[in-house]
Amino acid sequence: MRPAIRTDNLTQGYGGNPIIENLTIEIDGGIVGLLGPNGAGKTTLLRTLATVLPPRSGQVQLFGKSLDGDADVRAARRHLGFLPQEFGYYPNFSLYEFVRYCLWLRQVPGRRAREAAMDAIEAVDLGDQAKTKMKALSGGMLRRAGIAQAVAGGVRLVLLDEPTVGLDPEQRLAFRELMRRVSAEATIVLSTHLVEDVAAICDRLHVIASGAFGFSGTPDELIGAAVDGARGDTELERGYISVLRDERVRA
């Protein structure tokens, strides 16, 4: 079975500044966490995988197919849900109209889209806000609206950039439960600074530093990477900080 994501010697950046250089990875199945400091390349990688940014060089494959042209990109987007750190929306759309519109962009048929939109809205506990205009939603509700559109319609790959920012502890627990359900049918890749979120739900972790993966493994393996005296309030944080420190020393 072909992986949901594969990159070969992927290089990406902005202007004259390379952010990711010669990155080769494979990701398939379960919930995968991306950890790394600001500027490490997490958002750039997610935007590239989401087909927002074409690679500078190298190759991206989604669902076993290379993204060699516009037709390939459009085909991949039908099966792809993406939540950026900040997402756009029409403020006078209701929540239902927003999610339904995102499904229309993915070419989900009308009758199925109606059901899928409400299912996703209910899944993020916003069923009573379905008719509320987007501009009237609170920050936390907007974040949940973004999560709803990303998982709606039975997508095969979900890419989430800082999905739990603005959510309270109870909402974060509900998010984790939703991700576990969605992961039965889709590969999920989420970028976050909240180590406790990835510890709770991720099957596999990648620590990205200076545009490369400095660590790839399970949460337990990252815990095992901790060195004596490493800073952190939890074992996983100490492993994460140890990996980052090692990467900085090698750089």
C-alpha cells in the first residue's frame, strides 16, 4: 500500500531563503505530530503538503501520485483537509455555509455535502451554532469551525497547523477524541507547540529543526532521548529539548 505522503529531496523556501532542504520522508496512517521551534519549517512543510506552495525542487507524492501538474493537484485536494494557523472565510456566511462551501471546493456532491457538513459541525460540538454567522463566532468557536471543515467529508489526509490554539482544556480533550475517530479512516499530521497534545494522541513524532527531521519515532522513543539535566516539566518535554539541543550543537 502506498503511503499517504512521500517527499523526495524536497526543497522549499521564500525568496532567497531556503527553509527546507532535501527532505525525504514517508508518512502513512495514524496520527503524526510535528514538533519544532518557531521558524523550523513546520508551517512551510504543511503548506507544501497541502498544495498551497509548489516545491522549489524535489517531489511531493500524495496517495501514491506525484503532483506534477494542476490536474494532479486538483485530484489530491478532493481527499485533503487543511487547517492553517489563520484561515480565511466570508464573515457573513453561517457556520454551516462555511463548512458546506469548503466541501463544494473539494467537489463533494450536494446531498452528501449537506450531511457531511452537519456531521462535522456536530463533531466539534457546534451544532447549536450552525446558523450563526462566522463573524459572530468567538475565537475558540472559529478554531473549531476550522477543524470541522478540515475533517468533513471523509478526507484521506488531514493537515492541521496549531489546531488547539484558543481551545480550553475541555475542548482540547474533545479534539483529541475526534482525532482518534478520524484517524481510523485518514492519516492526520498536526503541528503544535503543545507537547501534551502530541503525547496524548500521536502514534509517531517528528522533531523538525532547521528544515530537517532531527528525530523520528514514537513518543516513548522521544522520552528515551532525554539527557541528564535537560529542561522540561515532563519526560517528553525533556526528550524534545534534548533533541533540539543536539541539533543546535551539530549545526
